[in-house]
Amino acid sequence: MPTAPAAPGPVSRTDAKRNRALVLAAAHQAFGEHGMSVSLAEIARRAGVGAGTVYRHFPTKSDLLEAVMQQRVDRLARLAADHLHAPDPGAAFFAVCTEVIASTPGNQDLCDVVQSSDGWPRALIQSAGARFHRAMEALLVAAQRDGAVRADITLADVLDVFTGCVAIQRHQRPDRRLVRGAALVLDALRATAAPASVTKLPPDSNSQNETPPRNETGAAPRCPICAAELHRPPTGRPARYCSAACRQKAHRRRAARV
């Protein structure tokens, strides 16, 4: 008598984890492309598993969507937490902000599905979101202590900046590089010193201001090369340099910069 085929044994834990990961990856792409209209059968096809495998892990489409969103938010939360002990808190903060902004446009349709569905966000996503907010706030505080981020910025401000930058990013570039408009908005969070007066040069500057200073106090003007006092002629244009030698030095300096 022919021997009956043995009944399939239980799926190993390793295979189950692998299949779940395949389903989540396929669902992430499918939901982003088609929203909730995509079927679980199509997701199973993309994942290369049977429909029963999908249903075993995720009984409903909403369960699968929730797991996909939780996975994404958890990844961002881990990213922020991993940067908390970076040697440069400011650079770490802006690196995480850049990743959040640059990676979200590809997930925007998925986010739209969640925001438009009744009963969202659900518990798992709320929990993941709370973890992300805690890690992001800790990163913000560390960057502020380091003097890299403005002291008046709050977590709510950062989240608002994310919203605005993602909108800019979504409509200008499909890749993961930060566009100029988004970078400018993100730079508004930086703690920057007051801009220096355009009429003053830094102490270590090698350049020279060859325009004589305006005389608003009655003091005699001075030569921009040697600082010697300039004598006002009784008629004609006022002298710009004290001597022909200083005039020649000024000419050589201008020629060297060209």
C-alpha cells in the first residue's frame, strides 16, 4: 500500500518570524501605493507566502495596517534613542530630524490612510508614538543644553516643523535627500549668534576695508592702509590715502584678490 503523505508539521518560530517580516515589508509598499483598497491576497502574493500565512499573523486588514505603522514609528523611536548618547548632541538631533523628514514622504499615503480611518490611532500606534516623542524630547533637551538648538523650542514646535518640512519634501523631490526649502525650515531651530554688523571685520580677518570711515564726529579721517591722519584739501575731492606709496599698496592688494 502506498504510504500517505505526512501531515505538515508546525511552522518553526524562525520561519514564522521570517514570514511575518516578509508580510510587513510587502504590506508597507502595497498600502503606500494603493491604500486600504489593496487585498490581503495581493499582499500575500507580493510577500511570496500563502494567504493563510497572512491571516494567521494578521486576521484583518486593519490589524496589518496597525502593525505596519507601529513598525515605522518604532524604527524612528529607536533611531532617536540610539542618538541620545552621541558625542555631539546638536548634530545627533538634526540627523534624526533629517531622517524623519526625508523618509516620511514615501510613507505619506500610508499616513493618510491611518488619519482617515475611523478609530485611529489605535493602541499599538499610540504606544509607539509615545516612545518616539519621549526619545525625541530627550534628544531636543540634550541639543539645547549643548547650545545647538534654540532654548525656546518645544517638542510641539519640532513636530510642527516635521509636518511643514514633509509637505515641502513631498512635492519637490522623490528621493531621500533634503530639499533646500525643508533644510531652511529646519535651520530655524538652530541656536545662532546675532549676525555681525556688516561694517565690522572679524579680528583675525586679513582683508582690509579700503573705504575711509565716515566722519560723523568731526575727527580727521585716516588712511585705510597705514591709519595716518588725512589732511583735507581746501578744494576738490578729499584725499583717500595719505601718500602715493599707500595708494600703490592698496592697488596691489586689490590686484592680488582678483
